[in-house]
Amino acid sequence: MKTTFLAFLLLASISNCLAGPALEAVNFALGARGPFLPMAEAAKRLGWRPRLDEEKGTLTLNKKTFSTEKMRSFVDGRILISVADLTNAGARVRGGEGDNPLKISFVGRSFKIIQAAKRAEINLAEQRLRAWEGSRLVLESRISSGRGRSTPCGEFEAGPYKARKHYSSRYNNAYMPFSVQVTGNIFIHGFSSVPQYPASAGCIRLPYLTDGNPAQFFYEWIDRGTPIVIVKE
């Protein structure tokens, strides 16, 4: 009996040692259901060695192969994997109800998933947009804001208007894909020309033809009501 109890304590100690730090999830307002985690981070926590075949468009995790065609990714190409795919690869998922966080485990290794609030900031001096989910920086991109003082500073909320395809009613029917309303006629949207200096009539332009399409990522990631702060410095 004593030997069994000591063995239990040893296994519990090993399990605690193999429990990795919690990971902050990435959730999207549109598209495939999450939550999602950076694949490399999740695989490391579970002791898996991922194999990515870019030519075939496949990802192998724990001897299970997945197509990467419909997987999410950051704009820099880092793959995001859903909790559902982690379970399909052999991980166990528990929790997720009320204040009980999701916990992912596999053969003595485990970690918790934190689902935190979203926020975005536009820095006019730097001509940069940054977006976070909790403390995780999910997007950083160059922008082109409005000339003069046409882009207002302050605290806003995304929406309520969002549109994958939008055409300006004020400026010659200009195409503004992946539009997210900030306030009034001020939008964050994709545009073909995004110089790293103020060049618009007030909106915040994001690349959508280059740089991994940050305009689409931002549009699909941000929820209506997400805080957006625009600062001068």
C-alpha cells in the first residue's frame, strides 16, 4: 500500500513537472471555429515533433496527417491549429465550462488555454497597427492613415459595420475590402497602395495584396465592440 502511494506521488510530481505554461488562444470572429493555438507552441508543450510538407500542403502531428489548406495562420505564415485538430491528433481536452479553463494533455504533459480579451492600437507617429488577444500580439502591420488631422485620435470600438467588400460612397466608389468601421466614415480597410506615411482621406489603410494580407486577418479576427485606440505617439 505504501509503495503504491509513493508511486502515485512520483507520477503526480512528474506530471506537474511536464505541465507547461498556459497558452493564450487566438479566436476569430469569422470563419472556422476555434479556439486556435500557434501550432509550434502547442506541439512543443505536448512533446510532439511536427513535420510540415509545404509541397504537399500537409502537417503531421503525432503520426496523424492534416491538410494545411484550410488551416488558419498568422500573416507571417506561422500555422495556427485548432483545439479540435489537437484532439484528432490524440490530445485530450478537458474543462472549458464556466470559469474552468480548457486543459490539453497527452501522456503526462499538459497545459491550460487562456481565452483573453481582444484590443487593437493604431499609432499614427509610427504608422503601425498592433492587435492583441490578452498579452499575445496577434498582428502587427504597417498602415497608411489620413493626411493632416483627418484620422481622429481617441478610444473607439470596432463596428458595428463590417464588410468583406465595401466601396466608398464619398471617394469615387473606391474599393475598400475587409472594411471595419472605427467611427462614422473612418474605417480600417485593405487598400492597394499603403505607403508608410499618411496618404488617405482619413481611413486607416492596411495591405491586402502583400505582407500576408493583414487586412483580411484583422477583418476576420476582430469582433464588433473590440476596443480600438488611435494615438499620436
